[in-house]
Amino acid sequence: MLFVRTFRPLAALTAALGFFVGSGFSQNQAATVDGLKVETNYATKETIVTGNARLTYGTVLLTADTIRYNDQTHLAIATGHFNLTYAARRLVADEGTYNLATQEIHVRNLRLGEFPVYLSGDTVDGTIDELTFTNATIFFRENASYTPSIHARHLTYTKGKIVRAEGLRLGVLGGHFISLPRFEQALDAPFISYLSERVGYRGKLGAFTELGLHVPVGAGVKLGADVGLYSARGLMVGPSGSYHQSASGQSLDGSFRSGYIYDLSNNRQTDVLGQAVPRQRAYLAWDHHQQIGENFTLNGQFNYWSDSEILRDFNHKEFARLPEPDSFLEGLYTHGNYSLSAFARMHPNRYHRVAERLPELRFDLLPSPLALGFYQRFNTSAAVLQADAWGTQPALRTERLDAYYGLERPLNLAPWFTFTPVAGGRVTHYTNALGSEQNFTRTIGEVGFDARLRSSGTFDYKNPVWEVDGLRHLIEPKLAYRYAPAAARGRAYIPPIDRRTFSTYLQPLSIGDSRSIDDLTALDTVRLEFAHTLQTRDSSYGSRNLASLNFATDYRFDRVAGRQRLADFYTEFALTPAPWLKWEVFQRTNLHTSTQQELNTAIELIDQEWWTLRFATHYLRNEYHEYYLEYRQRLNETFDVTGLWRYDTRHARFNEQSYGVWQRLGQTWAIKYEIAWFDGPRRESAFSLNVEVELLKF
């Protein structure tokens, strides 16, 4: 018996087509079909719906031009604009079948979207939770001709993850030309973690193109290569990769990059030692971070450069961040108020001097309470130290045992005043001592005090524009004194490996905090500090700093060659009234001559949506005086413009100026067009033209 309707009888159809099955069907749910024209054959239990045909079952919605549904087999046959929606997944095809009882699906020319992945295939079989594609194409984030895509002969997609794929090829703009191994890929992780392309021109490199690519080869492991072709230098190539694992309170992250080139240039110049830069040049950089449970961390870096100029010649921005490579590995275990560490610093490069540790084992006990209000601190270490010969300085090697123990007794003389006497001793033993000593042991002690006053005032001031909810002014004068007259004892016998390095900041006052323990001097010094802090209530919790102003200086009661009794006067200022404004000032003045020795300032303005501005000054007396300005302006959703200027007032020149345009291509690519000029005595080219293409996420 054939019954024909040309309207939407939802209630009647729901009752007629209700069914109850197990294994995927719920006895509380019924399938509903409707459309512009409905034909039902009660003998065969088959319903044909044409014109805006819809089948609904729970969270499943099937629409098509025509749907033929059988109530006995629970099979729906849909032709013309097949569209199946199930929870967050949406399948679009030309035609296909779907079984509501078994969730089996068979379609032709399927397109599936589950952000950020879009898949298509000639034919697809399986269930909604597991689909097998033939001749599949995978787009990430958006289906566009400029988006990188993957083609696979066979692909299995299961519950938000591509679990198997064969015959993989990677490409863009319709061409798939890079073969890939089989792989497994979760949809919430980027398929390619690093893809960049840069083309341009630099005076000493010539026209160049650089390409970097990482693809997955295992769970959390991505491998690839960096390739650079320079018309004036040749081909640089090297493997690169990254790895990541995270589970149950443990994490593992790391990356490495490398490159090798046979440098064709006849103008390679010399390195920092004045030696000719070789033709065969290479570098390797590795970075590792690991957390094992709550207490143990393992961090390391390894940087090998064949010569001191390889990064400066081929990647001057990376060289500016790391002008001298460092290689170390440290394991640190912390528990309660103590820590154990093993630290090794290697030196695979021979063009600058490094205090190597091969290795150093160290124990640190943080300040801990004792009886009668005393606190103790303790640290000890055993290290094999080595420093290679450098210029006229000979090679040094020693085995060093070192320990420091300190006591302090805070005295709260008033609610606003604390006076803390301190005392400590340090014992250090060296092998391979200098002079006539084969072994040398130094024992020194120190005494002193830390005095601190605290004062505060509160003000009921509110400013909704700056989100100020009351003000609190903290004032904290500090006075510290340390006396260690024998700290310089034995300098003639101590191998000076851990020595003082150049720094314009105040160094730690106590011999227990000093890292240059092989280069100590007699200590009879008082330090005065004055700290101001202005705070307001934080809208979420506690308080936040609006401004701070700190002063500090040292006075030495003893005379040390090359040092004045009254040290430079230090000032630090920071203004952070809002997240979009930050102003910092650091200055150092010689009080004997009233001359400014150093002045560094920086102000940063940030509009989260449209622009950022950073202006800084760097002044070091008789060394440099530079102004720095960096600006970025967003024009619209697609384009940003950038500018950077570094001006040297001592020589009246722009050390660097660059102008760039950033372009976003959909959700996938960022393209930067940049032109730059450089001036001054430098190895870098005087002119640079770059076009950088960066994959945002894939």
C-alpha cells in the first residue's frame, strides 16, 4: 500500500518510524524523516523523501536532495548534496548510505570538517567514529589553494585522530611533491611545527633562499632539515627537529638545528682570533628541557660553531641574541629546603675562553631555623675546573672542593626595624695550585650585619581609568656590612678560573654569594640601599606594583688598587601603571667626579589591537650612546607595517634601520617583506632585502 504526502507530517512520521534496537540505537530515541514530498510504502517499510529531505536521529542529522529510508534495515540512501552532521563532525558528499543501527557509512566524494582539519576522499567506508578514505586530501585550518595539504592513497581517521596513512605526499597549490612516511597525527596538535621560507638579497651573501621544514616521524617527534642557497656563498644544509612528550607530571621538550656549507666566497675575512675563516663551516645547536616528577629537572644546551663568525655571517639576528655559544647540562633535584645538582659545562669551541666544569656536584641548604632564633645556610661543591690557554694566559686545570657555612640571628627590635648579625666561613681546597704549591687550602671568614627599616602609608585614592583602587607606599632603607680581611689570601697559588667578569651592576656583597671565588679580594664594605614601592589593590587578588624607585651604593673602608672607596651610585626606576604601559630607567653615576657612567631607559606602549611602540636609550661612557625605536602598526586584518631604528649619536649614524610589511594569508601563512640598511664597522652586509614566509600553524 503506497501512501503519498506533500507536506511535513512530523508527528505522524515520528510515530510511524520509531524503532528500538541495541548496539548504537537508544530505546528512547526515534528516527524522523520529512521533506517537501514524502512517499511511504507500509509493506516494505520504506519511505522516500524528496525536496529538502531530512533524517534526524538523536544528534545525527542527514540532509540530501533525496533520502530513501528503510525502517526494517535502518538503512538510509541519500543522493544529491549528501550532508551528515554528528555532534561536532560534519560530512559532505555527493551521495552515500548510512545505517542508523550500525553507524556504517559508504559515500562518494566525501568532504569532512572537524576544526582544524578538513579531509576529502573519492570513496569513504566505515563508521562515523572510524572512516577509511581512498585518494584522500587533508587540509589544515582552511581549505584554500595556498594552504599546505597532504595527499594519501589510503587514510584511516578515528575519533579526532589520523591513525594510519599510506602513500603520503605533501604539497601546496594542488601539487604534492614531498614524500612522507606513514604517520599518526592528533587533530589538536600542529602537523608541521616549523615551516619557513625566506628569499632576499644581502650584500655579502648575494641572492638567497632559505627553507626549513619539520614533519612528524613518531609520537611527539618531528624531524626535517634547514636548507639555504646563497649565490655568493653556496649551499648550506643540515638536519633539524624537535620533540615533545607530556604525561603524568612529566614533560620533555627539545629541539636541534644544524648546517654545513663549503663557503665559496673569497672574502671570508678573519675570526675573533685574527685567523682566516675556513671554507668548510658548520654549526650545531641543541636545546633540552625535561621535568621528571615534582622534584627533578634536566636542562641542557649544546652549541658547536666551526668558527666564531658562522652565525654572524648567515643569521645575524640569532647571533645578536647569542654572540658567544654556551654548552652545558644540569640535573637539579629539589626537596623541602635543599637542592642537589650536577652541572657540566663543556667547551667545544676554541675561539673564546670558558670556565669548564667537568663536572660540578653541588649541595645547597637554604636558610633553615635553628634553636634560639638562629638561621643557618650551607652549600658545598666538588668540581673539576678547566680553562684553555688564551692569548698570553696559560691553560689551567684544578680539582676544587668548596664549602660555605653561615649563621644569622634576626632581631626584631621594633615592628618597623630588623637588625640581623651574620657570620660565615668558607673553606676551599685546590689541586694543581700555582707557584710552589702543589695543593692549596684557603680558609676565610666573614662577619657583618643586615639592617632593614620598613615604613608604609596608605591613601584612599581611586582612579577607574588607571584601575587604581587605593594606594600603598612602601619605604625600605637597608644597610648591610661585610668584613672579610683575609678573602684575598692565597691569590698567588689559586688557579683563577672562576674570575670576576665585566659587569656594570652591583655584585653580591657576601663571600657566601660570590661566584668568582677564585678571584676574591679583601672585604671591608658597607652597602646602602633605599627602596620605594607604590602599590594598589589588584582586581583579582592581592596587590600590583604601580611604580618603584631604588637607590644603592657601596663604601669600602679599605683601599684596593684600581678601586675608589665610594662606589658608583645606582638608580633603578620602573613605572607600570597599566598592562599597556611600561617605563624603566637604570643609571650609574660616579660620585667623585659627578659624571654619569651609564644610562639605560626603555618605554613600551602596547595597544593590544592596533599598535606597539618601544623606545630605548643605551649609554655607556666612552663606549656607546645609542637610541633605539621600534614600531608596529596594524592597518587591517591582513597587513601590519613595522619599523626599527638604531641611531649612534657618537658617530652620527644609523647603525641599523629597517622597514617591513607583514601580511597574513588566511589562517595559515604570514609573509614579511623587509628592507634594511646597516652602518658602522661590522661584518654584516650594509644592505638587506628579505621576504620571509612563515607557517602560522599546520
